[in-house]
Amino acid sequence: MMGNGPHLEVVDLVAGYLPGIDILRGCSITADDRELVGIIGPNGAGKSTLLKAIFGLVPVRSGSVLLSGKEVANQQADRLVAQGMAFVPQSDNVFAPLTVRENLQLGTHLNRSLFDQRLQKVEAMLPELTEMLGARAGALSGGQRQLVAMGRALMSEPSVLLLDEPSAGLSPARQDEAFLRIREIRTAGVCVVIVEQNARRCLQICDRAYVLDQGRDAYHGTGEDLIHDPKVVELYLGDLGASEDGAA
Amino acid sequence: MTAVRHAEDPILVAEGVHRHFGGVTAVDVERIEVPRGQITALIGPNGAGKTTLFNCLTGFDAADAGTWTFDGRAMAGLVRHKVARAGMVRTFQLTRVLGKLTVMENMLLGAAQPGEKFSRALVKPWWKAARESEIQHAEELLVRFKLDAKRDDYAASLSGGQRKLLEMARALMARPRLLMLDEPMAGVNPALVQSLLDHIAELPSQGVSVVFVEHDMHVVKTIADWVVVMAEGKVVAEGEPGPTLANPAVIDAYLGAHHDVDLRAIIREREGSAS
């Protein structure tokens, strides 16, 4: 990492899909190496849009996206991948007509000679992929597709990994495995930002988290602090988060 | 309810339903019953065949074999819109809303359409009142699903979670007798989950039976009267939620060892010993 700032720094980001309609209205977050940062918030708060804007998929109207101190807002996704960023979208995250192996090959598209070596590492992290390699991605279940999408992102050995609802569609056992794996990826040195609806689990595994509301970062703190913050519980977690955390 | 294996009068009974993709058997269900007037959860590991079973039963996919009856009526081979018109209405894990229509237009598409009959369509007074009552019904549902502020926005402008809500609300517009929800709460924020659960829990008293696929065990425990567990295409366990979710085989295959553990403890243990 260069410079003294955090690895990823988003400052006062304003972004949206349609002219004149801003989804993000001044959103700021930071995330550092070996840090797992969670983004939670109500439906329509702009959580997915934030990840897409960082990854150059939604036009940024003002504000900054700094990667190791360097401005990368509005850069195209392929250039961001070359600089170490990877993104796993919420849905439509595999190429259905391609096999799992071909999907993973897209992850080393920028340097194909690395495929075999990277595949070994990714299979070590996601062992279920091994027996799926020959299957057509379109024939896989929703949860299996999530694994393939995560595998493809890891194939590029990112330094910043953006995950949009990695637990969606996974069985409880698989969700917990996924969360613990994400934690391992973070501990291996990667800067990980995840958007999650399973807020209780998200706050349990995150180092820090932001609560987004109406396109702004409304609250921010360690996972531990936010789980117990009465305002966050009332606005966002509901009694679900409180009661289950109390029981745990 | 005591441990009666099934209600005497199930609303949906399927037998011998089989579906394979190439060499992979996705569904191989000997018999499954959905109790009438109750809420049934269909759970199981990823790839267990839950969604494929939904697809077969609702005409979105063709089963290779099998028969099933809905309210006593044989449904196998029926095309999807006829299944829906018969009263079996489903939603999708990956939402399907019509982006270039507004939220309200999406809702009205879900309604039973008196104007579909050509003769009636010609004379406005014959359908005007029905239309107005559908609009009112839609507005009530939009309030309930916290989408009323989005009434006139294009559905394409909704977030992933909001599309999920719209799809569920639209399914209710058809006034189904059996509502089939595929992961209804995935992507819906926890504060809203509770109010939606309250709404779903009321449906049986309004004559709507519900069967839903869900991975959130809090949701299953809160509203399900009956739980069916699938694995590798087969029904492997069923029963009331308490005992079924405590069944060691179900914990092993589906819930996982950590399901009631705070992950912070595991992380502390692993990373504490590493550093």
C-alpha cells in the first residue's frame, strides 16, 4: 500500500442511475487492508449502488473514490480490476452458458498464464468448486452460483473485494461457512467491503460497519458498538437483531 | 396441532414428481402434501431441488414424471398462467418485475382482470367498479409493503429488496388460494421482515394457504406451522418446526454446527490463537 490513508477511501460520493435522481447523496466510507467493513441499511438506502459506484458501474457525479490515495472514480471496471479491485454482484453474477471452469477463467482474463496456480488457491478456499468445474453455471442452484461468483472474484487475487449480499440464497450452514470464509479472506490481508441483509451475522464478523440511510452514511462504528446501539436497533435491526443477539 | 402427520384435507398433493437435468436428478419426490389453511416451510441445502419443485408444480418447468392435484384438481402439464388462474400463485428467488411499468401498473397486472373478457371490455361500467376496487386493494398492499411512496415510479428504479416486496405484493393481487414464495425474505431488511411476517401469518385466516422456501430460520420458526426438509431432490424429513429443526440429521445436513452460535466467539478463537 502506498500513502498513509486507508486502502479504500470514499469521500462524499454522489451518484445515481438517471439524470437528476441521486441515489447516493454524500456517502463516505473507508476500508483498510486486513479490514472487513460491513454496509447495512434499509431497502433502497443505496447499499448496492455504493458498491457499483466504487466499481465504476454507476456514474459518480461528485466526490472521490481513492484507491491507495489515487483517484479512481468513474474509471472502467476492467481498469479497476487491473488495480486490484473485484466485485461480486447480488444477482446475475455468473455467465450461465459457460462452465464453472470457464467462469473462473474470466477471473484471470488479464493474465491467463496464472490460471492453474490461482485455481489451486481458490479451490483450497472453496473446495466445493472442484466437483462443479465441468458443470454449466446456468444449471447450478442459486447458492452454488454465489460460490462460483466468489471464486471468480478471488481468481484475480484482489486487494479490495466488494461483495453484494454474499449470504443471499445460502442455507444456514453455508451462510455461516461463507461468513467465516470472508473473515479468512480479510485476515489473509484483503480489504473487504460487504453489503448484507443478514445484519446480525454481518455485525458479528465485521471489524467496522456503516449504516446507510437515504444515500448517506448515517451511523458508523465497530460491529460490536452497532449491535448494541439503540438507534441502530430501532431504525434498522428491529427486535429481530436485539432479541437474537441477547440470546446468543 | 398435535402430531397428526398431515391435515386430512391437504390443498396440494404431489406424487412421484421427478425432474432431471442431464445426468443430475434435481427432484425425486415420492410424496409431498401442503396442508390447507396453514403455513408450510420448505427448507433444505442449496441444490436440494426446492426451487425446481416449485417450478414443476407451477408449470414453469416440465416434470419428467409425476402427478399433483391442487384442491382436488389434476394440475400436471397445465401451463403456468392457467396454474395461476386456478389459484396457485408463486414468486421468484430472483425477482421478475416489469421495469418499464410503474409500481402500480405492476400491481394491477397481478389482479384478476375482468376486462380480459372481450365483451366486458367494451362496456366501461361493467369493469370500472372492479378496476377501482383493485386499485384500492393495490394501494392497501403497497402501504403494507412500504412501497406506497414508490407508487408511480418505474419498477426498474427499485432496489433489489424493494423488487422482492413488489413481487410479493403483486402475487397477493391475484387473490391466490395457495401462495408459493421462493425466499421471500432474502434481501429484505430486518426491520421490515417483522411486519411482513405479521402479514403472511394472517393469510391463512383469509383463506390463503402458504408454502415458502426460506433459509432464515427465525422466519421459519416464527410463522411456519409445518416444515418439509428436502435434500438431494427427496423429502427427507417433515414435521412441526420445533422437533424438525432439532432433528440431528437436519442440523447436520442443513443448519450446520454454528447455527445458534455467535460467530464472534469462533472468530476470536481462531484469530486469537493465530496471532
